[in-house]
Amino acid sequence: YTAEDLVGEPTDLPFGLDGRGRLKDLLERWRGGDLSPAPFETEAVRKDGTRVPVEVAFSAVTLAGEPAMVAFLRDIGERKAAEEALRQSESRFRQLIEAAPDAIAVIRGGRFVYVNPTYVRLLGRPFEEIRGFPVADFVHRDDREGLERRLAAFEPGVPTPGSIEVRVARPDEVVHATGFAPG
């Protein structure tokens, strides 16, 4: 649109149905006295029908003694594209980890945050009995001290030399040796 196309027209002209509904709700809130900022995301519709993802923010002001609104629209197309690319990348990564033949775990603060299906099979327990529990709970008691020392020495971004071998404590009392390499 040109400035001439928009001046004097309804303020919801460049928005799709979602944006028009949100703008209407915002105006009703303002008429009721709620002037708090309420930015939202929607799509602007160009004159040629092209849709552009935008963040919309309004601010109540007084101009020449009269109440007015100032609208701020920011094109968030690049951000939305980056978010979608990240979501797809994370999905592909998760598929890779889920299908890996190696047992893979994410550990934070000495507790399991995530384990892949191979790790679930190794521990002989369902995921729900692993996530959130201390790693040491699943290691043979004679190997816990070495594992805990290794975890305590871990520093993000600093290569961890080699791996250590620990015995896994399973509910079926079968003990399996496994390598453990934090980092």
C-alpha cells in the first residue's frame, strides 16, 4: 500500500482476519480504560495479497490534546524462517539420536534430562523411571565414586579426556559394563 491508500482508511485494512480480531479486542480493552501495551504477532496483507508475518504493537498517546494510537509493525519474516529452520533441525537431530545404535543421554546437574531408546534398553527401565533421576542411581555402587568425580570435573566446552567404564545397575540384577564419556 502507499501512504495515500492507508490514510483515512480503517486501521485494520492491512491485516488478515486474525489480526483484525486481535486489533478489535485491543481497541475494546482501550475503550474500557486498559491502556497497557499488548503486542501480538499476526500477518499483514499487502495490496497484492502477499502475507507478511509481523509483530504489532500499539501505544496510546495524546496528540494536539486528542487521544491517538501509534502503531508499530515489525516484519518478523526472517525470525519466523529462522525459528522454522531451527525446529526442523532439532527434529532431524532428535530423529538421528532416537535411531542411534549407541546409548546417548543428556545429563544436567548429575541427573538424566534425556535418554534415547538404546539407553532405555541398556538400563532396563522405562524412560519415566530414568528422566530426572541421578545418573549414579543407575551405576553399580562400586563404580559410583569414579563416575561422580568425572561428572564433577566436567566443564562445558572443555574436552573430556577419554571415557570411563562403569557397570550399569539394572532392575533384573544383570550387570552390564558400558563406557561413559561426558561432554
